[in-house]
Amino acid sequence: MENVSKWHNETLGKRVVEALKKNYFDAVYFESSKEAAKYILGYVKSGDKVGFGGSETIKSLGVQNEMRKIGAEILDHGAPDLSPDEKMEIRRLQLTSDLFLCSSNAVTLDGKLVNVDGVGNRVAAMTFGPKKVIVVVGVNKICTDENAAFERIKLEAAPKNTKRLNVGTPCTEIGTCMDCRSEKRICRVYSVMKRKPSITDITVVVVGENLGY
């Protein structure tokens, strides 16, 4: 069974990588998150400013401490004990970072990145600003098409992230998106990257594991 799952993950992952390349993204597949983390750390040098896009996927890679050892400056608005003003300033600084790390809520088999943001800082930085953007996605985020991607976000990403952030919107009660009218709603900015933004250096790292929401 394990070999079958490995085969399936690799087959879908490499298929997505080829589709992303056809859409002008740089893309690479790794079997494990450990390999992905090593690859990412290869982009970091002392003095670099590295932005983190509020991602459970990126958090699971455990690269922050290693980057600090290298001498990088970490820009993480999710760090503890930050005031609202400090979080906002870090979000702004992420837009001009040397490296911005984030995940995508979904990636389609035809090579599109599909996301829903609350503030919009993640999709903004993915699109333009940082010198280098690396987007890490586990195979659990692979969807057949845009419609399936948005359905995945409604069923998986949105309610789980809302629960993680302790926001208290209706989806935390029933487990699926209600397209609510709540002032606390985190689903506000909808983005589909059909092609790589023309002057942004983006690499999509597809990992043969289930990562994040």
C-alpha cells in the first residue's frame, strides 16, 4: 500500500510540475519535505531578508531556525507577541524581501495556483515584489481544475485555517465554508495564477507528502 501511495504521489506531483513549467513557472518535485527544506535553504545567505506568508506547510518544514543560523533576517508576521502595527509593518517588508516563502491553497493538474486570502499580503507578495518567491505545495493540494480547487478551499483550507486562527466564523461550527457575511471572514481575496507573473521569479516546489491545509 505504501508503494502504491508513493507511486500515486510521484505521478501526480511530476505531472503538476510539467504543467506548471508549460505555464512558465519554474517547478520541481521532491519526494519528501526534508529534501524540499534542503533545496530552499540553498537559496538563503547571510544578510538575506526572508518573508514567511503565514503557512502551516512552510512551518512544517522547520527552516526558520536554520535560516537564522545562516544569518538571515526573518520576516514573520505570525511571530508571537507582535502588535497589530508590527504585524502590518512586517507584511509590508515581506513585499520587498530577498526571498518570500509561502504555500498555495491549491494547485491544478493544468498548472494553476489557486488561493484565497484574508488580508491579501500573501497573494500580493506571490505576484510581485520579492526578489525570489518559493511556493511549496503538498500533493494533498492537487486538484483537477479551478472549480475543484475552490471547492477544496471551501471544504478544507478555509474552515481549518479559520479554526487555527480562532476567528469564530460559521465555518468553525459546521466545518465547511458558508460564504458568510461575517466581519471576521478570512475569505476575501480570490486569486488564480494561470501563468507566471511576467517579471517575478517564482519556483513551485511540489512535495510528495500531505502538507498543511
